[in-house]
Amino acid sequence: MVTTLDRLPAGKVAVVVGFQGGRGMMRRLDVLGLRPGKRIRQLSSQFMAGPITILVDGRQVAMGRGIAARVQVRTVD
């Protein structure tokens, strides 16, 4: 199932499918280690507030909901 990172439940594993945004945002996500094909795990998500924390390549990465809403992921069952 394809969804956005901000809608992924805590504890779920997913694979990054793509992004919706400009070059600057894509560069920022690349620096954070988020690229298409990367496997991530949602660590925490505060409902309607606060950052979203994910695990990518063994590192914890936090990002705002606006950016997370532009990251498309496919859940892994």
C-alpha cells in the first residue's frame, strides 16, 4: 500500500517510493539519507503536532510534518 510518511503508523516498516517537491527539498532529503528504495522504520509520530522520527540506515532522523507529507512510501508486510 502506498501512502505518505506522515500517515505511516509508529513501528511500521516501509520503502521510500518517491517525493513530491522541488530540487531543494529533494536535496535536503538526500542529505538525510532518504532516497527511493531505502527501507525505513517509523519510530514516533505525535498526532497533529511535533516532528516525525524515523530510522534510516541505523540513524534516527527527525523531520516536520510538511516534509513528511511529501515523502511517498510503500508499507512492507
